[in-house]
Amino acid sequence: MKAMILAAGRGERMRPLTDHTPKPLLEAADKPLIVHTIDQLVGAGFTDIIINHAHLGQQIEEALGDGRRFGANISYSPEGGQALETAGGIINAMPLLGGEAFLVVNGDIATDFPFASLHGRQVDLAHLVLVTNPPHHPNGDFALDGLGFVLENGSERFTFSGIGLYCPELFKGVEPGIKKLAPILRQAMASQQVSGQLHQGFWMDIGTPGRLQELDRHYRGH
């Protein structure tokens, strides 16, 4: 199963750190965020990795190369000067992703989620990993029903972790360009074609300099 790391975001909330360095190359515990993710994926058996990029993307290619030193085979899906949003980025990378279900991970999260558990998982159109709501996102994104389906609304909502399995069919008929993922997922949820699970372990959205410092302390055991 192939994996894609989303690394095209501008990182506006991280400025000025991201004015000259792409967000995925910002470091926690002396290692770029994206390298933490690559190491986790390779350790879980995901060695064929696609990375999209836009803002300062050439720096990402120069830093990671072909991935061999990480035990991975890395391919790149450049988006030029303007990022295509999540769905647009996935559609742009589809020639590299192939015809089977694939894993997508946001490049600006940190987690202890067991990625190996997703290998060979049966997927209808999508499978999402949800987490308990962090303080900065108290209302969550989606709900889970008792059968393991993800719903747009429910009595208790959780936050989408940025980890998901997707079938190419989810994007069938969607025109290329700047496209958000949530509307496409909601349409599939309406016909019970999106499953999900709740991860209650460690997870962080590294969206601000303060959270980057918090992650650094976490990794260093402080």
C-alpha cells in the first residue's frame, strides 16, 4: 500500500518560521517534522511514499532526496506556487498513487498512531482516523456511529486527525484544481461509504510555533 504525505501548505500560522523554510522541514527534537513521519511510515511497512509540495518545495526534495537513506522510495508531486488543497493535491498525485487504496497523512501532525494497523484494511471509499478534540478545536469535525461509520453530525463529534485511507473511486469525476477534501467526504458519508475509528493516544496538530515547542519538549521527554 502506498502512502502520501501532504506537505504543500504555506504554514501561515507558523510565520515567520515558514518564510524561508517549508513547514514540514521545521524541526522538533533536532529532526524535521516530515522525517518523523517518514520514519514512522517506514517502520510500519509503508515504504513507497509520495510527497506533494508547493511553497519552497524544492527545499523538501533537496532535504529528502529519493528516500533511500530512510529505507523509503520517495516520489514527488509538485504543485507549483499555489497549493491545491487536500483533495486537489491528491488528485494531482493520482498518477503516482495507482489504482489501489492508499494512505494519506498530513505533514504537520505528530502522533503515536499505529500505522501498521491500516495495512490491508478493507475500505469502501474512505476510512478516517479521528481523535478527541484538542483545546484549539473543541467542536470537532465528524461523528462516529455504533457501526463504525463516520457521520457529518452526531451527539459527540471528534476531530479528523489528518490520517485517512482513500480509494481512487472517491475522487472519480472530481475535476483537477484547488479542491478541499471535506465536501467530497461528506458526500460519501451521506451514503455510508466512509468508515472510521477513534485514536485515543498521542496526537498533535503542529499549527503554531507554540505547539512546535510543545512537541519538541514531548519528544525530549520534558
